[in-house]
Amino acid sequence: MKALKKRILEEGAIAHGNVIKVDSFLNHQIDIELLNEIGKEFKARFQNEKIDKILTIEVSGIAIAVIAAQYFNVPVVFAKKTESKNLDKETYESTVHSYTKNITYTIRVSKKYINEGENILIIDDFLANGKAVEGLLDIIKKAKANLIGVGIVIEKGFQKGGKNIREKGIRLESLAIVDRVEDGRIIFR
Amino acid sequence: MKALKKRILEEGAIAHGNVIKVDSFLNHQIDIELLNEIGKEFKARFQNEKIDKILTIEVSGIAIAVIAAQYFNVPVVFAKKTESKNLDKETYESTVHSYTKNITYTIRVSKKYINEGENILIIDDFLANGKAVEGLLDIIKKAKANLIGVGIVIEKGFQKGGKNIREKGIRLESLAIVDRVEDGRIIFR
């Protein structure tokens, strides 16, 4: 996706550990116009699929998922990372390891909001080692829902998440795939 | 706002400690159509104001803020509750006490994304004791930005946040104000 890649090159910064910082338009300050272009692009890529619901994970997947959901005309459900008194007791759970933060946490979705047989599209901002997406796949499986595919804004192609997901035969659409970072410069695949 | 109140009455549940659960459409599963009506209503209420940016706080303010921002045609910035390697070192900070969770946490916004003189509209899902909004007000003040007002989806009128904010002379627009909960029933003001 051209407009996204342009923006990543113009404003993306490389932080320690090959973290790609896109704080200025994607996950701290949010550019709504670009997000709408991203939403339209996801719709274009999955236009032939029947989708009932978009599943994402807090925090930074939410903004992208809700804007995209307007083009699919479906509700969004986001998996929660923190225990909350407000969450139903009956939940589908999975554990996710974050390499960036070096912690393992539990993600939860109320059993009310993913139903057997529903067609689910996963949307998230980043794909690196793929652990968050794997957690969501696990929840979809436990709920006996159907996975339609995974839509990612920025895939870090030099980490193994994308490869693992594609090898499972899952349809993965990444709008920008960073092949590598060379001398602080981002090279797209 | 009629459609919102109807939905709260139909689907809202009262959990322990007068927590109003709106998981089915606002903060776990998200009804995008209702969110668009909410966004339009915020725009209608602040239509005569010049707004440069919408400020919210993770997690559940984000979905509402980004949908509303489409009607204002401005970017969203969300304050972060967790320390992150990805966040800039230069931040405006404030502390917020959560009565629900009984913890005090630090909220942060990168100094890059709120600028002196910018006209800021705060948007959030709930207003109870008002501590999250007070933290955002503090950050706006530290950034020397201009507060235009506060837009809240559900105000718990029986807690003191709304009163405190109005007494400061701040324009507060709450789309539904719950006056009290009687025998498990929600009564709007």
C-alpha cells in the first residue's frame, strides 16, 4: 500500500531492537485519513469473503479495527490483556508472549462475543513474532468460529510471525512488509 | 442521546459497585453504527468550536475518539497508561487514581503530539470520579494547549466527576447521564 509505505519512510523511526516507531500516525497520534485508506485497502483485499466480525487485541489494534469495520459493516471485538472486574467470567483465553516487553500475558474474550460458526477477520497493527495473532487464532479455534484471514498494517518480514502464519495455510494480508533495516533505513519487501 | 440511552437500557447491566457494563456495544464488542451516531452527536454539540485535535486515553476511549474524529477531520492522540520502550522520552505526564481498580498510574503523552496553543477536545467513554479526565486536563495545561471541552459517552451522575468538571467552568457534554441505579434499574437524569 503506497500511501502507507510513503508515510513509514517519511516518519517511521528505528528504535532499539529494530522496533519501528510509527507514533506520529499509527499508535500514539492517529491520522484518521490514513486509517481510512488502510480500512478501504483491507476491504478491497477481503472483498470476496463473507465476514461477520473483526477481532483485534488491545491497545493499538483497536483504532485500525474500528475504522476498517466501517467498510465491512460488522462489529469489532477486542481481546483484553488485563483482568477487569467488568469482564464476564465466561471467557475464551489464551496466553501470549511479548518479546518486546519480555512478559507472558493472558488475553481474554467473553464467550458472548465470538460465536460458533462466525466468520472472523483478525486485524492488528504489527506482526513481528506473531504471538498476539497466534493467541487470537487460538481463541477463534476454542470458540469454533471460522477464521477468514489476518490483516496486518506493518509486517516485520525479518521476524518469523508472517512465515509461520502463511505456512499454516492462513490468508495473511500485510499492507507493508518491512524486509529489513539497513543502516537505519527501512527496506520494503 | 436517544439511541444510546435505549441501548444502555436494553443491554447495559449493573455489576458490583454500580459498574455499568456496556460490553456488548461499547467497550469489548463495539457497534460501529452506534459509534458513528455518537461521533456525529459530539460533532453537533461542538460544531461551533475550532478543534485541532482530539485527546483520549487508552483503552476504551480510543474507538470512540477515532470514529468521532472523522466528523471533526482532526487527528487523535491517546494518552498511554503503560510505560513502553516505544514511547518518546520527552513526555507530559500526570497521575490518575482509579477507584474501580484501586491503583494509581501514570499517564503519558509525547511532547511532540500536543502543542502550545492547539485547541483540544477530550473524548472518553465513561465519567465517574473524573480522575482520568483530570489527568488529561493536567497534560493539556502542561502543554499550554487550549481545552475546548470534554465529550463523554456515559456520565455516572451519582459520582462527583461531572460536578467537579462543570464547577471549573469547563464545557462538558455527556451523551447519557445516569442519575442513579434503583433496584438494578438505570434511571437517566
